[in-house]
Amino acid sequence: DVKVTQSSRYLVKRTGEKVFLECVQDMDHENMFWYRQDPGLGLRLIYFSYDVKMKEKGDIPEGYSVSREKKERFSLILESASTNQTSMYLCASTPPGTGGITEAFFGQGTRLTVV
Amino acid sequence: AQSVTQPDIHITVSEGASLELRCNYSYGATPYLFWYVQSPGQGLQLLLKYFSGDTLVQGIKGFEAEFKRSQSSFNLRKPSVHWSDAAEYFCAVGARGATNKLIFGTGTLLAVQP
């Protein structure tokens, strides 16, 4: 089975801290994604990566950056955490598809609280 | 750019009743389409997907969905709902081509009455 592992289930950080959320997948997937999930807003795409060192902005990249130095690991970075970044963060990966996206596999999520 | 609309935020059905959850998408070509379910405190699980071919797709847990190009819709259905189906349901659209972007709707929260 494909496994997508997020390093923490729950995190509490202070305003202004630099926060790292880690995601590791074990199936050699090319594509990896970071979403945030908020009630009534669904899953919103922050960043995605289609190869090592390659990244593209999603719909809400402001205040975030990402790093993909190895194929299996995709990190989300909050440069200076703010209270409006309190949310559930979901990582996903997908295998390469014929001309596009195929099924996404999700981690269990990290619930981040910024105080 | 693709987008997804799930017009129903909350739906309540009685156990044993039929269910239809609506999903409309916007995309310039034939998209990849997905339905995911998220039970309380759980991660997202794929229910079914459409890539091409037969427009009626069968999924797990007795769910099915129909792709209607003329209506830009991919509605999820189940003939008889069980209490364990209470969850949040997300429709998603994936782009074909190099962008590899996967976009989700805002979700529909399903409650099941005994």
C-alpha cells in the first residue's frame, strides 16, 4: 500500500515562528501537493511539485514556501507563522499519469495551531 | 484553470433513502474527476474516479457517479444510504497535461438520520 506520512498530527506554534511541516511518501511518486483544509472552504491548494526541486504555486501560496530536495520528501514552510494560518494541512502524492493527474494518496493531516 | 463547485454544503438523508451529491466542474477539456470521502478524524479516501470511457463509474461502498459532459457535472449517487456513510464528501478535478494540478471543491457534509 502507498503510504504518505506527515511528521506531526498536532502542532502548536507561536506567532512569528518559522514552521516546517514534513511529508514523506514511499511509492516513488513524481507529484506531491500541500493543501490546507478549513471548514466551509474545502481543500485549497498551496503548492505542488512535479519533480525534485520543481515547484509551482497553487491557489493560496502567500505566506508559505516549499522545498523538495528528494523525491520522497516535500516540506511546507511557514516563514513567519500567523494566527490566520491555523488550519489542517494535508499532504498528497500521485503517481505519474498518462498526460495528467491520477489518483491522489493523502497523509493523515497536521493540525496546526498558531497562538 | 480548472475549478469545482459543490453547491450543497450540508445534506441530511434518512437511513435507507437514496442519495445524490452534486458536483460541477469547469475545465477546457475532458478532465480527470474524483470523489473522495473524509470520515471524522480520518484522512481522505478515494471513492471513485473517471478518466475516460464509460460515463457511469462504480466505486467502493456502493457509490457510483455519472460524468455528463453537456452539464459539466459529475454527481455522486448511492441507492440506499447507511448510517456509516455520514461523512464529508469532496469532488475533485485534475488537469490533463503538464500542469498536474488537482483542485477540490468545498465539500458536502452528509448527515444520516436513523
